[in-house]
Amino acid sequence: MCKTMKLPVSCTIKAFDDELLQLSSEDFSSDLTLDMTATGFIEVSCMLHLISFLTQRVKIGYKTSIKLPRSRKVRDFLRVWRFDAALQRSTDGMRLSHLCRDEESKTYFGEGSQYYQKARTTVESQLLRTRFFSITAMDIRTFDSEQDKNHNMRLVEDEASRWKENLIQTFLSLNLDKNKPASYLPSNIIYEAMTNSVRHPKADLLLATSFSDDTYGGENNEKRLLTISFWDNGASIYKTLNDAMDRSNDVRSAVTPEEHITYDVDYVIKSSTSPENERSPFSENNRPQYELVSSDSDLALIRHEHQYFMACLFPGVSSDLQRKKDIPRPEEFTTRPGWGLQVLLNTVCEIFDGTIVFRTGNILAEINRNEDDTNASYKVCITIYYGIPRFLGNLTTVRLPLEGVK
């Protein structure tokens, strides 16, 4: 029996996961049709989420089919952003045409693109024409040899250099807040996000993409955003830290009292089948729970996966303090071991007033600068999903506000 999952009209990461919750465990192991016919907007990062989900099903051997969107604009978006080529790389050969009905496949691959040929400005149009924002697939190697390490280093350096080019820097200087240094994007956002991805165990593929007019609330939202997303197919970032601690590895470097950070954290569980032992840290009926978390917390007391995730954000904490998988930064931007994610958080949330989102394992975490009366630096909203497959890999999404409206 084939089960159908209807993708929402406005398809964001959270909306996609919420639809997955409507399926039973039996539904996941049976034939599944992803019905995108009503989808009128898909967030660029959700495309990577969809690739992760399809890749997982292909690897397990589950049969999946797709009904393509009726919206020509959404079909063009998938086409211009090279969704099919990225899916093929991630699944070792599975193409969109293999998942669609013949008549839909002929329509999709036979029609040209009407949208995304021109944008609001000449600069944006040039970026679209050169496919700057489209999905780029990169092969990650292990760090077992100097040659592999140099290969991964070049991946990071090449992508950071792309964001230093005149055209994209012109776009950034025209669209970001004039008080925000556009030069920080390559050095503090692209570099740190990619370095984090290529170091994950078992990762052999990295997908990078962006969109200069993406809106989290859907295409009718007036707020313009620059969205940048990276997905690797490696082990979850917090599972990696958990494993290192289980091996009794030293995972924390010296941090002064002044360098410790407090996080204002909301937790909520979304599940119809959560085991009791997973619900235990939370209030009854899975109602949201709030707490202040300090980075000087005792790591030995960690018991639950959301706590391991939070520890990944702490200054000085890393599963690779010895830097066996180090990607050297330019000398003027040298960071200490365990500080990479803190540089990323500080740049996105505090310098650019943006948002960073992590999707990995059972966790979806959205992080902003804290605006409440607490003395916390960051507001962290964590959703813990049970009853749906664990997310394959690590998806990191940065959303930066752009000047003006759409």
C-alpha cells in the first residue's frame, strides 16, 4: 500500500517536519508519495532537507515517488537551483525523472524556465544568470592523509573566495545594513559553516546553496532575507560530541569566566510516539519548557541529546580539540579550538541581527540574539522530534535580513 504525504503550500523546514509527524512508523517503511502539487513556495534550505529525506529512503531501499508542483514558479525554482543534479549526486544516481510519472517528467524536463531570469536589480540578475545561488555539490574526503586534508581545505577556501568576488560583494554592500561589514560573510560565516560540515565523521558530500529573496514566512512576507544553507551527509554534530565523551576524550579547552555565555532556551517535543524515558526532562504533556543554560555547565551531567546539542555551542567545546581535522584560517582570523561555532553565532546573530538554524538527528534549533530581560546572549528554540526518522546528516541555515522590502 502506498501512503501519500502532502507537502504544505509554504514549505519550510519546520512545516516539512510537521507533515512528517502525520505519518506512522509503518508509513515510512512502505511506498511513499510526496505530493507537491499544492506547494506554492519552498524555502531554499527545505530543498536540502528534501534531498536528505530522499537520500535516506534510497539508501534503506524504500520506494518513493513525487508529484511535482502545479506552480510553474516552484518548478522553475527546482530547475534553476539544480535540484535534480544535487539529488543525483546525493543518491548515487537517482534522478527526479525516476521518481515522477512519465507525463510529469516530460513536462518538467521539456519546459524552459520563465522565472528567475531577471531579478530586482541588474546585480541580482547577473547572479541568477551565473547560477551563483544554485546548489553546489562538493565531495568531502577523510582527514587520513595530507592530500585529503588539502582537498577539504581547498573546498572551504574556494567557497569562501566565491563570496569575496566583486559581483556578490556588490550585492551585499547594496542590500545589507550599511553598518554591517559584508567582508565578514566569507571569513566568519561561509568559512565557519563549511569547516564545521567537512569535519563531521562519515561525511563524503556537502551541498551548498543560497537565495537572495527567500522569506521564511512564505513569498507574501514583506521581509527580504539572504538565506545560505549547507548540508553534509555525515554523523550528527551532537552524536559526534557524545561519542567523543564516551571515549573519555578531552572535549573542553580552557575558557575564562568572562568568556562563558548564557543561553535562554525553550524546548518543545513534537511526537505521538515518544518513549517515556525521552520525555523525562520535560514537563507533562510535552508542554514547552524553559531554562537558562550556561556554557560553564558540567558536561559530565549531560544525559539527553538536546543537552549534547547545546554543549556543541559552548565556547571551547569540540570533539576535535587536537585539531586532527583542522582547516587553518587566515592568520588575521585565527580562532582557538572549540570556538568556530561561537564565531558563527556571534557574526550571524549579534553582528548581522540574523538567525541560524540547525537540523540534525532529532533536533531542530533556531537561534537568535536574545532580546528578553534575561542576561542571556542568545535565544534558542529547540524542537525535538520523535516518531519520525532521524534527520540524515547536518543542515545549517543562516538567514540575514536585507534592507528594504520585496
